[in-house]
Amino acid sequence: MSPDIKPITRDNLNDYLKDLAKEFRKLNGKKTSAEIILIGGAAVLAGYGFRDLTYDVDAIIVASSAMKDAINRVGDKHGLPRGWLNADFKRTVSYSDRLMEVSVYYRTFSNIVTVRTVAAEYLLAMKLMSGRQYKNDLSDIVGILWEHRKIGKPISRESVEKAIESLYGTDAAIPETSMQLLSAVFASGDYETLYHTTRESELESKELLLEFEQNYPNALKGGDIGSIINSGQRKRREGQKDSMLAKLEEKKRLVEKTKQSLEAPVGHDRSGQEPR
């Protein structure tokens, strides 16, 4: 993500939604309402404290065409990119036409725009289905489960699996990395550590993809992202191993050289020759 793009945070998300409702009301009048269901990162920001920001707001938008103009006006006012709030995720594998049914009330702005989010189990199901190793999907899964346990409302694996089936059917093609993480988080007692290690892995994966794109422009679009990340991680680990071995070899040489120097007879220099 470009550093020039302004992030959306927990602190400003509601301000943008408030301004959006005002603009929509100006454009569309006060009689026709609208509904927005926050999905993905925006839903996490609205409901949880472990994540600080996102760069766009994925949503289901039920409104007249005036909403698009209202979104652009708010974006221009706050320096946000075009499409800062969009419904593009409907073209992804994590979309389900049942999401509206499992949404929960969040807030109403200007008595005209009702905002909803996705219930926790279903948000987890969406994150598991998406399962991108280079975004926040996997760390969001751990973070949501972690926060629910902290407030004394733990989410069971059974409820998550029921949510997956409800949204995507019994044959849902959840990525293997997602299911491995789900098993790991329920087997682990240390959610906090698992969250941070998962987030570090995501950041590393993002770096590897950026490096690949720089070395092979446009190849990423048709490439297997999982294989590219795994290959990059393997090369990094091998490089770190080679670096450690080289340091150990250098240390052994220095120890051997020092040993030879100490064992040299008195009156001889380090080369073993009589001094002149």
C-alpha cells in the first residue's frame, strides 16, 4: 500500500460515516434512507481494539445512486482516495448473499443512514475464506478470538464451523493455511503471542511480494501467490542459515589462529621465524 494513501482508523471512521450521511441527506433528501454493512477491516475497526487501521472500507451498500456522489464528496473533503468506501468485495470468494441476514446493528447517522457490521462468527468465516497471507486476514482471526476470550465471551470452533457452512455451504473451499491457523489458535493457550507472530508473518509475506513484483514486473498477477511467498520465505531462511554458518566458520578460524599464536615458541614471531 502506498504511504501516500491516508489510512482509516478507529478514531476517524465514525467521522467519515457521519459526514457521509450528511452528504447523502443533502443529495437525496430526508425521506429515503440507506443502509451500509461494514465488512472486513472496517468491521474489525468498528468492533475491536487490536487493529489500528485499514486503507478502505469494504461494504454492502443499499442506497440510491446518490450514495456514490456522497462517497466521493467525503473522500475529496478528507483527502481519501476514490472508492474509499466500496462494494468491490462482492466479486471476491469471501462474499455471500447471506451476509445481510447475519449482520448486526452498529449505528445510525443523521437519522438517514443505518450502519451495520457482521456478527463475529460470520466475520471469522469470511476471514477464513479469504485467508490472504499478505493482508490482515489471519491476524484478524486470532485477534477476534483473543478479544472475545478476554471479555469472557469466547467463540467456539463449532460456532465458527457452523458460520462457514451457513455462508458458503458444506463444501466450502477454505484455504489450508486458514484451517491450520484455526486449529493452532484453539489448541494454543497464548493467543497474544500467536497474534503477534501471525502479524509478523503477514508483514514478511507482504515484503516478499513487493520484492517479487520489483524483480518480475506484472508476473505477480498470474502467479501463485502462496508459492511465491513460500519460496521467498525458504530463500530467506536459507540465507540466514548460510550467514550464521559463515559467522561460525569465521569464529572457528579466529580461534584457531589465536591458538596457534599462543602455542608459538618464545623468541619466534607468529610465522615461526626467528626475529631479526
